Amino acid sequence: FEPVHRTARPSLRVRRAGRWPLLGSGSAAGGGDRGHACRPRSGLHLMTFIPLAEPRGFKRSPILENPRTRYFVVTSNNGEHVVQSVQHSVWATQRKNEQRLNDAFRTSSSVILVFAVNKSGAFQGYARMRSPIGQATSRADPFHGFGRLFDLEWLRLHDLSLQEVQNLRNPLDDNRPVGSSRDGQELTHSVGSEVCRQIDIRVYHEEPESYEPVSDELR
């Protein structure tokens, strides 16, 4: 599909479908077992995590700095479903994740979902929940009844290799590496914000003139 045109919203980098690492298979919009959801491809050598420093002129996104923002990893068995999510601004998750996400949506200022396509060896970007699960405004169901839809606002769409975050460990998941998170796993604020900040920095490096930090205000 064609890249989303930039408007007054924060910069959103969207790849053409042909450039996506569509390495997973299956029919579920969201899903994946531990060690499978974000696991690198076989034989991929993982180097020591060296986070990119913030370049001159880079501004942090207020939504990531807000202590009331919560973060969850979302995995997809099929990269095409992430493409459909970007096009339709919706997602569907497994039933076991619904109450946890709805509770977070009700009690926090923002819920950020960090997306990973199974076996891609990378996170693909992050989005913000815009409605409770089951209350999507869109009538389109690109996932063909897999689960109850909810609205999303895609904020960034850019690969972040697991090589670059392998040493980030999540205290909410027995200190396992963030790259081995299962679908629906919550991240601590410090871990979630760092993953998203690293995505932001990569967007800035590629498109510094059009980069805008993500506001904490709903549009």
C-alpha cells in the first residue's frame, strides 16, 4: 500500500507492503507464544545493546515521558495484519488480553501498544489505543471475526531490531529480555518508553526535517 501522507499529526513512517518482513504465518490478528512472538530468525547473531544517543535537535515525545502512560507488547502471526491495522486504524486481540487492556485504557492517560511480527526479529512500531475493546468506530473488519475490534492511532511505524534492545529486561516478566515478550505482556514504564524512544530516534535520523514528537494530547 502507499505510505500514509503526513498531516498535522505526528510524523508517521509507513513502509510499502513489499518491504515488510512478512515472515510469520497464520490467521490470527494477534498472538504468539513466549520465545516465538519476537524471536529473531534462526542464525541471527545478537550483538551487545548500544542504544542510539539522542542527536542534536531531537525532542522527546511527551506521551512517552508521561508517567501515567502504560505499555504492552502486541504480536501478530501475520505481518499483513499489521498493514491492515495501519490502513483501518483498528486491532483485535486474544480474549485473554481484553480485560487487562481495557482496565489499562480506563485507568491510565494513554495505552501504548508496541507491535512485533512473529519471527521478524524486530519491533515494527507503536500505536495508541483509542477505544475500549469491542467499541471500534470502524465498520470494517480486516481480521474477519478473529476478535472484538478496538480503535488505534498509529504513532510510529519503523523497524527496531531486537539486536538493539536485547539487554533490555522487563521486571514485569521475570526480567526476561523484552524481545521474548508474549502477546499482551505489559512492560514497565522505563522499558516501554525506552523501546519507543529508540524507535523515535531512528525516525529522526532518517527524516529529521519532518520529525515531530508525539503529543500526549488526544486529537
